[in-house]
Amino acid sequence: MIPILKLKGILLSSLQGDLTDNEVLEYQSRMLNMLEKTEAKGVLIDITGLDIVDSFMARVINETANMARIMGTEVVLCGMQPMVALTLVEMGRELIGVQTALNLDKGFDKILILIGSEKGE
Amino acid sequence: MSKRIPLQTESDLLFARQAAREMMREMGFGSADQTRMATAISELARNVLKYAGEGTCTLIDEQDEREMVLRVVVEDNGPGITNIDQAMEDGFTTGNGLGAGLPGAKRLVNNFDIASEPGYTKITMEIRRHANK
Amino acid sequence: MSTTVKDEIMGIDLKQAIPTPVMAVDKDFNIVFINAAGCDWLGKEWEEIEGKKCYDVIETTLCNTKKCVARKAMDENTKITARNEMKCYGKTIPVEITSSPLKDKKGNIIGGLEYIVDISHSVKMENELRTQTQTILELSTPVIKIWDGVLLLPLVGIVDTMRAQQIIENLLNSIVENEAEVAILDLSGVPLVDTAVAKHIIKTVNAAKMLGAETILTGFSPDVAQTLVTLGVDLNNIITCGSLKTGISKALNFIGKKVVSYEG
């Protein structure tokens, strides 16, 4: 099971290694449930540990981000491997509409800025 | 040298793409090519599991003095692809929403060939690079 | 020139005197003639060679195939040149073999003439050139860190597909290694940008964006700008700057820095 951690109003998870389709789909639904329960403002997904992202995985990531956004959450994807980015572009499978950051560090900064405007409320 | 991997479960799919990556690394391919082929195998193997239930993936080292060549043959005894041209179009799918499988894989490799009839489908892919040393 | 010298030279069998192998075969590839240089290369006497099939004697890689130059010259009734390898003084060397058809008085093809040239020197030069090209290729795509989080990749010279691939991989890896938020791709030194190169550039920009970095393209010459627009290349979603100078300033702005004049 892919762990989803809550940290300062942000749901943090790291996808690693070879994941089966079921693991990924289970992760997607658990993430959305947790969003509803915890009222988190942001989602940070780290994919440093994925050395292959095929069209299935790309679609799930894209969908998760879009679903989370519909639920009023900001989503940042971080740590994509350079050759994964190249492969996705070559396949014509760019991740559309997902905010990205180079690594977890920058991803965290970015999500804080994105949800920052709501902090003052 | 060649290696034949049965495709019956999802973990076979994961094994096949890692095996290709490993073999290419040993042959001297760069990480971009390793990622390309592993991803292409992932796309095809997924189709095999979905439409045919099972099949095989064969990795063949075809290098000579001038070129490094990895050929990958993915075969199954499923229903076959009735309209190859249509299957190669972006966004086309008969399953549930995986349209980019075949055309995406094709864009990642140097040669891509499909032979299909009811009861037998064979897809051959190759990545070839000039040997540097 | 005195007539005696001329007569003397013309009296020599020039076919035999040619310092490189010359050979004539009939339509069935029986050797009809081979000169002294040819016998020397093969290390055989004429008596040993006479009447034998040429492919049994010279044993090149193209012998007995459709690519045999003599066969092609006779079939196509034209001069044919091809590279090959054959034994010379017991060593296998690269050669260039040229063949032309031999005709009788009525113009019917009755055989083929071949002359063989040692090209080991040029092959050696070509190999050196290839190695050098590879070295230059590696040297010519440096990724320079010009500020924390800002990379500069100046492209110089012709960008072909192979080089474009290398540049893309190099840049994407460097972006992640250096945690660069902006990369400047400077095209000032690229004389020609065609559709293929433009596609590679757009691919790079999109891949970098997915990693979480912006790419600024600089140094479009008027010629390049004109070509791109004429070719219908869509650069709308891509940040471009005319000069490298404005590109650098834009990149610095991007990371919250600014270039200002220093006044006392």
C-alpha cells in the first residue's frame, strides 16, 4: 500500500518502484477519500522513485490531479526523472494541467505558495 | 542472445520491462533508450494482458560491430487487431481508455511492425544505435 | 622527346607496368589476364592463376554475390565502383574495385575489366575523422551554470537529429542535477533550423516543463525566425528572446534576481 501522509494541511505521498495497476488505482481512491476527510488544501506527489511512467500511470496521475482540483485542492507533482519526461513527451503523453517541481524540496515550496493565498482566511 | 518472458500476470509485465532495461544497460545503451524501450514494452504487454489474457515477450540482442540493436517481439493468441491503421491512431481504443498504447510505443522505437490475424498477433520493435566503441 | 625514348616506352607492356592490380575476366568469371602487380598482391605466379575463376583467386567479401562489381558492370553495361576487402601480400586490406564491361567489335559484352586500388590510407583517415567528429560532438554541447538555478546551453553549428537527442538528454539531466528552474537555450550559433530541429527544441521545452523548469530560447537570427514562421512551427507557448542578453535578464527575473547598474 502506498502511504499517504498528512503534513501541515498537505497530503504527501511518494510513488516508488514497480507498482501494479491495482496498487495505483487503490492509491487514487484512497487519496480522494482522505482529501474529503482531512480537508487538506494541497496534494504533493513525489515520483522520484519511478523510472518508468507508461501511458496508464500518466493517465492515473493526471486524473488524480484533476479530481483533486475539482475538490478544491492544489496539486504539485515533483521529482520526475529526466528520461521519464523525455519518454512521455515522445509518446505524446504530456501531463496537462499538473503543476510540477524539480524535487520534493521545491515541490513543497511551490504548494505552500499555491495554497498561501488561502492561509490568511 | 535472447530471453523469453511469459506474460500472464501484471508482475510479468513489470519483470519484462526491467529485464529489457537490464539487457540494454549491459549492451551499452544509454538511459534514455532503456527508458524508451521499457515504456514501450509496458504499453504492449498491457494490451496483451487486457485483450488476449496472456502472451510472451522475447528480447533479442542483435548487435553487430557497427550497431547495437535490441529487438523485442511481443506475441499473443488473442482475438487479433482487426483494423491496424485504426489501432495506430491517437486516442483509439476498444478497451477502457488506454488509447495511446500502440501509437505511443511506436514513437519510442526505431522500427515498429505489427502482424495480426484472428488468433495470433505479433508486434516487433527495435531500437538501434551506432556502436561508439 | 626523342623518338627513341618514345618508342622504347611504347615498347614496354604498359598493362604489366601499371603499379596496381588490373584484371580481365570473361562472362563466366574465368581470369583471362592479370598484371604483374596483381600477381604480386596475391603472391602467385600467372601460371597458377590462369584459367581459374576470379572469385576463387581474389576471394573478396563481394565475390559470388549480386554486388560483385564485374557482374554489375556487365549486367548494367556501365562503370561500377565499390569498396571491398582483399588479401594483399598476405594481409587483408580495404580496397576500391572499379570495373567496366569489355565489348567485342559489334558491341556485345564479352567480359569485364577490373582495377583494384589500395585505400587503407583513406579508410584510416575516415576513421580518425569519425572519432574526431564524435569528440567534437561531445565538446560542443556544454551546459553552463550561470547562476544558482539558471543553466545556459549555447548551441553552435549544425544540429542534426543525433546531436539534438544528445542535447536534450544532456539538458534534462543537468536541470535535475543542478536543480535549475530556468534553462536558456541559445541558438545564436545555429545557422539553420529546419522543422526537425524545431520539433526537437519544442520537445525539450515540453519535457523541461514537465520536470518543473522553464526554458527560454534566445538568439533567433532573422533568417531562423523567418524559416520557423514560414514552416508553420508553433512557438506560441514558448518563451523566446531576441538576444542572449535579454534572455539572461529574463531568466534572472524568473528566480527573483535583477541586474542593476552599480552607482556609488
